[in-house]
Amino acid sequence: MNYALLPAAGSGSRMGAAVPKQFLPIGGEPIYIKSLRHFIESPLVDGVVIAVPEDYIDSVREETGRFFPGARTDVIAGGADRSETLEKLVDYLFAHYDVDGDSVILTHDAVRPFIDERIIADNIAAAKQTGGCGTAIPAVDTVFRSADGVLIDDVPPRAELFYAQTPQSFRAVLFREALQSLTKEQKSLVTDACSVFLLAGMPVKLVPGKPENIKITYPSDLQQR
């Protein structure tokens, strides 16, 4: 069984909108609805859980029921940060769904609405093969590294750099074990699901993404759609 987990509990402050950016409209639908649609309509995905700010639970339940009548979409409250939200999603999944050693979870940004079925399929295959994977595309820009944000410390070789995307997918049992193995300090370093696997010393395979699979972050991202 394959399950999609969508963290959508962030405030989206960089968008500067009155509501979190995942609830803003794009192409006539809220952004998070467009993201959810890929997983709800995928024949490869058996269940979907989304974590949202607590004040939005009722409205999201109503909205998902309206956009996807007859489809099960579980809506829960997210945590204070990405690590806690991932923990809540994983705990809920194991408590309410049939999860075994072959089950795969696909974690996906709710504000990344332009994935496709090929990316979903490739993620599931890679997670089953290696235990964990992250969607990415090769870097096309030179990237500076600076510890203080003032002086350039290093220019890493561009051929070794990739822009991270989602989904980031894992064997569910391994991912829960990785989460549970992290210290409080390590959890504070978690910025995405791949960080959990890497901090636990587990390998993560690259899965080719696509340039169109952008994360909606700034107002200009909406204006171009």
C-alpha cells in the first residue's frame, strides 16, 4: 500500500497574503487542492493524509469533500515545525491505515501543484528499491556557500548540486524508525523528509523531477500561472 502525506501547516509568510499560501487560489482551485488531486486520482496511491493549521481543519474537510466526493482524505492538525508535522502525519498513518513492511509513504509539499504521474511512479519504485528517495533536478545556477551570509566561503561544483523537489518517498516502517532515532537537536535540523533519513544515516536515492514542479513561494509564482 502506498500513502501520500502532505504537510500543509505552514504560515507561508513570504507570500505576504492574508491566509497561508496553500489556501490561495490558482487556476480556479486552492493550491493545496491541486496538489492533492494528483494523489487522490493516482491509481498507485491508496490513501492521503494532509496536515493543516488547526483553525483550518473544518474548512479543509468541507472543501476536500466538495472537490473529491466519495474519496477519503484525512485532515489532521500539523505541528509547530516541519519535523513535528511529519511525526504527526506518520503517527496518524500507522494508527489509522494498514501499514506493513512493503508500504511506501510519499511526502509532498502542498504548495507544489505541478507534479505528474511519472514522478509519483518513479518515487514509489525508488523507495521500494532503496528505502528512500528524493525528487530533484540538476542545478543550473552557480551556488555560493556562506556561513555568515556576508562572505563567500565556497563555490561547490555545480555538477554535484541538485535543486530539491517533492515528493520525497520512503518505506514507511524505515521512515518511522528514522524519525524515532533522531535526538531533539537533530529534529531541529529537519527541513524536509529527506533530512530525516540522512540524519539517521540512511541512503536516499535521487529521482528525476522536472523544472515545472515548482514550489509556490512568492506572489510572482501565482502571477505566472
